[in-house]
Amino acid sequence: MAMTITAALNPIALQFGPFVIHWYGVIIATGVVLALWLAIREGKRQRIPEDYFYDYLLWALPVAIVCARLYYVTFQWPYYAAHPGEIIAIWDGGIAIYGAILGGFLVLYLFCRARHLSMWAMLDVIAPTVILAQGIGRWGNFMNQEAFGIVTTRAALLAQHIPTWIVNQMDIGGQYRVPTFLYESIWDLLGFIMLISLRHRNHLFRRGEVFLTYVMWYAFGRFFIEGMRTDSLMIGSVIRVSQLLSLVFFAGALVVLLIRRRQGNVPWYQQSK
């Protein structure tokens, strides 16, 4: 039987001498730009000035990137303590989405206070765009051959009807890996479709519930998908950080949703009127 030989995709998109553009960054940037465009469109519907989204992104993006990197480095500190020069090397991957979410949330809280804007209003508008950007961003992991699962076989991957070009990229270190990046990307994109399909249904969502539904949807899927990964950030040797946070976020969002329902908050599409 002939042996199948595969070659990994080049993680570098363009290179001009010492100047290098990685696919990881291109894909992340694409997700951010698309999310911004969609948020502005929905913001107009909710009477939120377009400039607010540009101003927020101007502050949130660098903070989110720094927080995402700090989160990752913190839980990989033994490695980075021995290789301090690699701490800033985000172009090679190694940014944690939960760190980015926490950083972006903090900036949004401060931004809305400064602009006298309902934070729930902004959260409901941007939540679907964030999960879309997350789904797109997972393909940056694909290009870097990270966010993968246990060792498997090429035949097992093809049996799932996964395209050959994805299967080829899952040949990592001479062993095929379960493409958990793909599972999470699909879960995120399904969440995006669900949210934008339902958010304007009368009397379905109340203020803040588009965002809270996003949190629960993402946390639920991430908990199970994270359990399939073999490159998870860990606390000790038994607790996966993202699984723990997923449980906390899911439970927290559910409790907040139930409390706000009892308070009788208004339908979310009336929030800016």
C-alpha cells in the first residue's frame, strides 16, 4: 500500500524581506472587520451612533489582544519563564479567547459608562458578531496546526466527510489529530445563525438576553469541545481552565437571565428608544 504523504499549509501569507504577514493574523483581522461591519449595521437599527463602534474597537482591540496573550502566558508560565523572548510572539498563535472576552468586556463597561450608554444595549448588538469572529478566528488555529484533539487516523477523519485539505493539515508531527478547531468553528457559526435569526422575534428576547444566550451557547459547546483537546491550558494536571470558566460563565449567565426576567426588563429591541 502506498504511503500518503501530506505537507502542512504555509502559515505565512506574505513576506517582504524581514516583514512577515501570518495567515493567523489575516484571519483574525478578517473576523474583526466583519464583526465591526455587522455591529454597525445592527447599531443603526438600535439607534447607536456608528462612531461608538469605531471608538470602542480602538480601545478594546489592543486590550483584548494583550489580555488574551497574558491569559495564555499565565497558564504556560513555566515555558515562557524559560523563553521570555517568545512572550510577545502572538503571530505564532497562543492567544486565549476567554482572555480576549474578559478584556473586551472590561473595556465595554468603562466605555459605556463614559458615553452614558446602556451596556446591555451594546452587548446585545455585538454578541452575535463576536461569536462569528470567534468561528472565523478558529481557522487561524487551523493554519498554525493548533487547537487539536487526540491522535486518530486519516481513514477516521475522511469517514466524517471532512474535506481532504483539512485532513491533510491535521497531520501534525507525523500523526493525524482530531480537528477540534473545526468542531468549535461550526458550533460558533451555528450560534451566530441562531442569534441573528431569532433576535428580532417579538417578545422572544428581552434586554441583555441576546448576549446572555451567546454566553450560554458558547460556554456549553466550549466545555465539551475543550474536553476533546490535548493542548488545553491546565490548572495542575486535572483541571482544564477553559472547561472551568465555561461552567462558571454558563451558570452565571443563566442566573442573570432568570433574575432579569423576574425583574420584567423590556424587550431588547426597545432598549435604545
